[in-house]
Amino acid sequence: MVVAVSPPAKVLVTGANGYLAVWVVKKYLEAGYAVRGTVRSLAKSAFLKDRFAHYGDRFELVVVEDITKDGAFDEAVKGVDAIAHTASPFHYKATDPDELIIPAVRGTTSILNSTLKHGNAVKRLVLTSSVAAVREEVTTPRVFNETTWNNSAMEAVKTKGSTVGPVTIYLASKTLAEKAAWDFVATHKSEISWDLVVINPPYVFGPSLSPAPTVDDINTSQREVYDTLSGARTSTQLRNQGNWVHVAVAAEAHVRATHVAAAGGERIIVTSGPFFYQDLLDAAAELGIPNVPRGEPGLTKDIPIIINLETNKAKELLGLTSETPLKDLVEESVKDFKERGYPGFIV
């Protein structure tokens, strides 16, 4: 099935008040789409109506209190042309695998079931997954692409339960939720009139568009940036590495995955590149930002990148060819932290 959904079509964005989701809403509206966002509470999401007020009736909010309930999205999917399912828990606090895995999987199957039964106008569903579902824990350099799965995290949770730790639980939750989506599409292939695209970002970094009055309100991923720049890292932690993508790029990927016909049926890794935590401090030093620790310059120069991600699909299908410099991320983040008056960044 090859379809494309172009403006002024209406897109349903689930979990619209989430860190990435607000950027997704912004990008859809800027591209000319109409957006219906789901939130658990209108009172706690009033900032969205204020932020996007100038789009008038092109932006609306509906309440879905519990995304894991059967039929939760039955009304929300009616009359929309595409769906961006971004709603899923992200934190490293779970001690019981079911605490993350059940809402992640049920939230995904819930939107799929509602779309199957009531999404008569839907032509494309874009699912926010994660590189967590793609890569495994390795100790020597390896390249991961859209054909690989994090089987080790799933197996660890299956065999060891809650003893695996919160990070592995999160990795398994993203893997199982995405697998549930592909299994659903395969099972109901003859019944559905839409196709699935999955976006797999790594750590999503960048300024928030949401109210976050205290440090404790910072999104889990962007908190990594804050903690590093504010000096809360040991020498060992500064050697740690990962992959990241700017939140605006991750959001743009959802929009392009909606209107690019050839993206249908694909998993797409979207990344701005690898990083060491020391790199954030090096970027701050290069920018001359005061009051940011320097860490240990040169600390990582002889350490190889372990997890390497292929980006061919993002480039060829979505046209996402430019990688955001880490220096730009640090500059934007420090500006955001200062404007919010966070400790260590008060103007």
C-alpha cells in the first residue's frame, strides 16, 4: 500500500502535551496540517491551547484519560486522515517490568484497534518508537540498522524479571510495543486501509516547548543534558556515550513520514549522531559559556564509538540529510535553562 497524506489533512497526535509531541504538533501545524491532540486532562494541558491559539480551529484537543483501555481512542480517530502515536511512558524508575511494558504495549494496541474499527478516513499511522528497540548492549563497535531488534532486552526481562534494572525494562518496553504494532498490521493486513511507519530516534535532546518550572519537570532525555552541563557527572560518566537527535529534527521526521508515500511500511532511524557526555562540556567551553564545568578535555579521544546507527533511510526517504551540531544543542539548551531560572543557569 503506497499512500501519502498531505496538508490540509487532519492528523491525530496522541499524548500531545509530551516533550516530543508538542514539537510534533508544532511541525504539523507549520506544515499546513490540522491537528487533533489527545491529552489526559484539559486542565493540565491548557498551555497547548495558548501556544497554538493563532492556528484557530486547525488545532483542537480531546481527552483520553487512559490510553491502555479498550476503545480509548474510538472517538478520537474518527474523521482524521493520519495518526502520530507518540504517547508512551519514558523514564528509568520502573522496578517492575509490567509498570512500563503493559502501558507501552496496551497503549500501542489500543490506538491500532481503534483505528481498525473507527478510523475509516485514516491512510497512515506514524508510530514513535526508539533506537532502544533497534540496538542491543554491546562492548565492541557494531553497526545497527532498521533490520535489527533489541532481542537481548526482551530476553533479559523474560528470564530475570525485575532484577534486570530500570534501563533494561525501558528498552524492553519500547521493543515489545513496536513489535506489537508490526504484528498487529500483519495480522489485520486484509482489513486495514492504512499503512504503518515507525520512527526510531535515540536520545531526544533540545529545548522544551512545555512549562517546566523546576528541574524536576525536565523531560527524562533533556535532563541528561542539564545534569551534564550543571556538573552532576563523574569522570566515569563523562566517558559514557550514546546517540542523540535534536527534538525539532525528530518532530520533522514525523511530518515527512506522513506525506512521503514511499515511507509506508518502513522503520526509520533518525539521529543527529553519536556523542560522549564530555562532548557536551567541550562544546560549552568552545562557546565560552561561563559557570559550566570543563570536565576532562581529551578524556574520550581514544575511545571508539560502540553503537553506530545507519541513517540511509532517513536521508533517502525523508530527506533528513543535515546533522545538528552538538554545539548548537548546548547553546540552545543553556539559553532555555537560563530563561527558566534553573539552578546553575540563573541570569
